[in-house]
Amino acid sequence: QQSNVTSYGAMALAIITLEVFAGTWINAFIVCVLCIAWVKKKSLNTNEKILLLLGCSRISFLCFAWVYHFISKIFPNFLHIQTILQVLASFGTSFNYSNLWVSACLCGFYCIKIANFRNRFFIYLKVKIDRMVPWLLLGTEILALAMVTVTYVLNETLQKNNITSTCQENFWEVTIRKDKHIFSSHFLAGLVLTASFMVVIFSAVFLLFSLWRHKRTMQTNSMKDLSMDAHIRAMKSVLSFLVMYSINFVCLILSILYTTKKENIMTLLIHIYLYAFPGVHSLILIFSNPKLEKALLKILSCVK
């Protein structure tokens, strides 16, 4: 059984390496195209700002997470050095939080800019969203850093308690204290994931409801409606992201639950999907963005 787990681990490492390589290049393409456009136009629109930060977050997450995963599989004893373990885990977690929240911000931005509601608060958001997005992105990065700092302090406290605990101390008290720290860390992670997931769900629901209302009012109009096309393009992007994000949310929750258990086939499958998510979703974003799609097709034609 141990040899089977080892073989599955080697195969999963090879698959994850390919996913990280592909995902890094896909997101690097997005970053390069947007940076070139930024240099030419001296400015970026709000959608491009979100995509640029999203691409940078995903590249950083894939790199740090892959280094941690690679070292843990090839040199497991190397991770006994607590500083290296904590640094790699903290950076990977921070960029993963940034990836999830910026993705949720992108869905919320699509919803606010394209959906049509007569609510005063929604109209106010539609007018002010372009000014709010930079501050919102800055807030997500600060919040991600704060969450990782709190998690790091909790893990550091847990390690110190394990080191300073003596044989005379009640084993039951040590176990309860350890479980409290683990529960606090997992609770914060679950709270972060749930908050971003709820933003994606509400964005998809509001966009779908807006599309249904707009289609019902335009049934008598035989002319092609540009707003309808914008609704449909946004809905395709958001719904595809909602499906992927739902699976990703389940996998992240399962990865939290399986942290205290030995590696098995389930954990390997979870990690394979988690590493595939940033690349696959970024590829969907490329084909849903005319500028990125045009640049990709131009590069492919030159290669051909």
C-alpha cells in the first residue's frame, strides 16, 4: 500500500508540474499583454487592472505552492526546518487568498457594470465602481496579508507549545490546546473561502436575473441588442467561473479537512484540481476578452 501511495505521489507531482508550467505561462501571457497595453496607452481600464493583479497573484501562487509541494515530496526532511516551512506556506496561502478574492472582485465587477437594476444603491455602485476598484483591490491584498499573519502567529504559537510542553503536563490539556489553535486557523481559512464564494454566487444570480428581465423586455424588439450580447458574454464567463469556483471551493474545504491525515488518493486528486484551476480559468478569461483573444490568435498565427 505504501508503494502504491508513493507511485501515485510521483505521478501526481508530474501532473502538477505540467499544470503549474502551463498555468504560469497562461497567466504570464495575460500579464505581458496588459503591461504592453499599459505602456502604449499610459493607462488601463478597470477590467484590465483586475486581470493584471489576478495574473500576478496566480503566477506567484503557482510558483510558491509548487516549490512547497516539490520539496515536501522530494526532500521531506528538508521541511523539518520550521522557518522554511512557514515561509513557503505563508507566501503560498497569501497569494492563494489574493487569487480567490481578486477573482471574486472580477465577478462582482462584471455584475455591477453589466446588470441593469433601478435600485439607487446599485446605480450608485455602477457610477462609482471604477474609482472603488483600486481601493478594493488594495484592501483585498492587505486583508490577505493580515489573514496570513494571523495564521502564521497561530502556527508559531502551536509549535512553541509543542516544544515547551513537558512529560509531566497533562496530555489531554496539550491536545485540547493544539485542537483550539488548529480550529482557529481552519476557521479563518473557511471564512475567507466562504466570503469570496458568496460574492461569486450573488454576482451570478444577479446577472442571471438581469439577463432574464432584459430578455423579457426586449422580446418585441427584433433588432440586435448590444446590451443583450454583453449580458450573454458576461454570463458565459461568470457561470463557467461559478462551476469551476464551486468545485474549487469544495476541494479547498476538503484540503483543510485532510491536513491532519496521511496522504491518499483523495488528497492527490484534490491537489491536482487546485493546481489546474488558475490556468484553466485564466484560459477562459482570455477567450472571453477580445483584446487577449486577438493577441493570442496573433501569436498562434505567427508560430504557425
